[in-house]
Amino acid sequence: MKLLKTLKYLSMLALVAGMALTLGAPADAQKKVRWKMQSAFGSKLPHLGTSGVRFSENVKVMSGGRLIIKFFEPGALIPPLECFDAVSKGSIDSCWTTPGYHTGKYPALAFMTSVPFGPGFGEFMAWKMFGGGDKLRDDIYKKHNLIAFDSFAIGPETSGWFRTEMTIDKLRGMKMRFFGLGAAVMQKMGVSTQLLAAADIYPALERGVIDATEFSMPTIDIALGFYQIAKYNYFPGWHQQTSVQELLMNRDKWNALSKQNKRILTNAAGSQVMYTYAETEALNFGAMLEMKTKYGVKIRRWPDSTLAKFEKAWVEVVAEKSATDPLFKKVADSYFSFRKKYKVWLDAQTLKPTYLK
């Protein structure tokens, strides 16, 4: 009997101790949070999709399994280019995507991902994080119950895959997949542009729905197989020297998160920005050699005279869009104002080493 009483007493102590631990722990730590995150890029697509998978895994580890961001393939929940409305309404919690896919609603959002003849990674991130760029994005997203953080970045892209050797005159009349503000420049060259998600490009190119395409960089474009149809790859990627993408979230869902979970998400996304940028810079020179030697790709560079015409058209695009779209002008003014101020630092620090020649 005495032993039984002792066991009951110890059981009560254990119960009380357990309740104390539970009550003492923050309420947010007692429950798991599960979000759905659809990616605009397939999980196997280098840099773009793999970064989203890595982000989800890092969040799970950092939270001890209490915050789960489930990665969904493009189209698994909604069409790949329709994240803006779906996340805004709360149909899904978040998307691993790019502001460049929302330009049908706000052309100014293109500035948040990449800009023709734009800056390198350091200058671009400086404007976004400390020069007002991300704040302007947030002002737009607030109107739609959205919030976003930069989630990954990639280095310079190529500017097109073509079936034949190209000149600027041959561009006129072509149908081409093109992204962002660069598409407006190509339209001035007489090109009919379309914005297609990654998985839709190869079939469109194969069937002749489009004559040419740009998408990203050698590591990514090899995975998409463009070289099987178009053997001429043109450089430089004047339209996307640096590209920064986003984790787009429903603002109500974000506001409901604990302070700890918010910090986990921002840190997990931020780490991918540096990781993916360094990854692309480390791998693409090898991928260029692979394209040339293994797949017979003809690597070409636009003549300086052609690049000058692209740049002139870009200046015209900015003037025309700024004249008709006050928000576009506001964002453009912020961007160019920062670049003018930054030039003092850029000019003072630019080196042209000769020992690499």
C-alpha cells in the first residue's frame, strides 16, 4: 500500500512538472505551423527550384520541425504565373516566385527582379535593401494583403537562344519568349514577345509557337534542353545582369506567425540570396564549356553597336512608361537616383586587371 501511494505521488509530481513546462513555454512553440508554398520553378531546376527545396528543408531544421513550408511543384496548386492573386486571397500561403511574373498588374515590379543594363549584385542589393527598392515593393503589396522578402539571386544571364546566326535586323518579326523590362526593349526591335513559364518554353520552341527564347543561364538552360533545338546562344545578358526573386506570402498569414517563426523565414530566405548567387557564379563558366564541347552550341556575343541600340531602346522604354504610369516613374526615379549616387563609389573602386588577359 505504501509503495502504491509513493508511485501515485511520483506520478502526480511528473504530471505537475509536465503542466508547468507546457504552461511556461510560449504558446506559439506548442503548435506546428504548416504552410503550402508553390514554386514557379521545378524542384530539379538548378538554382531556381533547388533553392526553394533547400529553403523548405532549412526552415524545418531551424524550427525543430514546428514550422513546415511544404514545397509544391509548378502547377500543382495553381498555374505557375498566377501566384499574385492566389496568395493575396489566401488560397495558398506562399509562393517561391519572382516579381517579374506580376508585371501584368504592376509593370514597376519588374525593377524588383532585374533591370536592363542594370548593376551588379552589390549595387542592386544596396538599392533594394537600403535605397528604398524593397520599401516600394512593400507599398504595392500592402494593397493586396501581400508581403515578400528576397529569396534567391542569380548572376548574369544569356540574352537568347536562336536557330541561326543573328543580326539586329533579323530580330524584326520574330516571336520570342522574353522576360521583364527587356521584353519591352525587344518589342522596340520589332520582336513579338511572350512570357512563358520554364516548363512551357521547350514545347513552344519545338512546335514553332516561338522562334527563339531567353530564359536564364547555361546551367539552367542546359537542364531545359534548349540546345536541342536552337544552337546559337547569345551574350551578354544585357537585360538581366543580376536577378533577384522573392518569397511571396499572404500578409495575414505572416502577421499570425510568432516572432521566432518570422525570424526563421527571413533568415532562411536571406541565406539563399547569397548561396544561389555564389553558386551561379561558380558553375556557369563550366556550363558554358559543356554547352560548346558536348552539345555543339555556338556561343556568340552581340556587337557593341547592337548593344548600343538595345540600350538606346531601353532609355526610350523608361521615358515612355514613366510618362504614362506614375508608379513606374516613382520606382524608376528611385532606382536611377540611387545609381547616380552610387557611381561615385563605383568609379573610385573599379579595377581593370591586365594579368588575366
